[in-house]
Amino acid sequence: MAHVSIIGTGTMGQAIAGLAGKGGHAVQLLGRNDQDKVAGDIVVLAVPYPEVQQVLSERGDQLAGKTVVDITNPLNFETFDSLVVPADSSAAAGIAAALPESKVLKAFNTNFAATLASGKVGDGATTVLIAGDDADAKAELAGVITGGGLRAVDAGALSRARELEAIGFVQLTLAVGEKVDWTGGFTLN
């Protein structure tokens, strides 16, 4: 079983903790002011994108050698009208550059907390897309996801994170604009 540390206690952090717990994995949930060391082999950054740099500066040394999962959508939180990373990059690529000794994955950013908790999007199982360059890290995270009753799909290399972030951006802006429900989202049949 994996040991999963989640940095961030908001709705997404709670939903991912519940998902990992359902699968029998050990879970450590860390708030932004917690002083405990990161214990997990898989570390989920469940914080808003503007807080990522602070987490990396405070805990970067603890993340070396671990699988780090970026769930952020790097959107402009003031206007909700654009992503704030260059078009040829992604938040995950920036995290990978800052953590060269970690295996960085992009996942959960195309999901809403309610669909992670319920395991459903409409009549289908919630699908979590995973992008990354380390096959073993992706397989381990996929095991956590499927162990919790959801579907995991390998979306390709970490370079695919930019497309996942675009999908996440569109979903978020539609939900904020009340054009889709927060219990909707992404699934594959």
C-alpha cells in the first residue's frame, strides 16, 4: 500500500484523502501551517496555484525522491479569463523544474471534489487523467485512484499537462459561470 501525503486541507485535499483512504492507503493530511514532515511516498499538492511556490520553498527538500502530484489549474484568479503560465508550458512543468529530484505528475485538475468523493460523473465512474514521465510513478498513483473506486487513465507524458490544465480551466470557468454543475465533470466510457 502507498503512503499518501496531501498538502492542503480544502475540499480537494479532503476528497483525495478520502479516495486514498477508501483504497486502504495510509494518508497524511497537512494544512499550510502544519510543521510535520512530509511522510508519504506520494505527495499531492492540493493547494491553489498561487500557493505552490510557498509550499515548494518551505518543503522542497522534503519532496526529493518522492512522487509529487500537481492538481493545480494555473488560472488568473482575479479575472477567471486566462491561464497564467506560458502557452508552451504548464504549472506541472514549472514544479518539475523546481523539483529535479522528484517524479512530478499532473492529475486531479480535471476533477471536482464532489465527483472524487462520489466516484460518479452522471452515470459513469469518475475518470482521473494522469500525465507524467515516470511510468512507475503513474502506475502507483493509478493504483491509489482505482483502489478508491475511480477510473485512472494515463494521459501521456508530463508535456500533456498543458492540455489537462486547459481542460481544467474550461471546466472551472463553466462551473463558476453556473453553466455546469460542480457535480459534473470528466469521464470516459
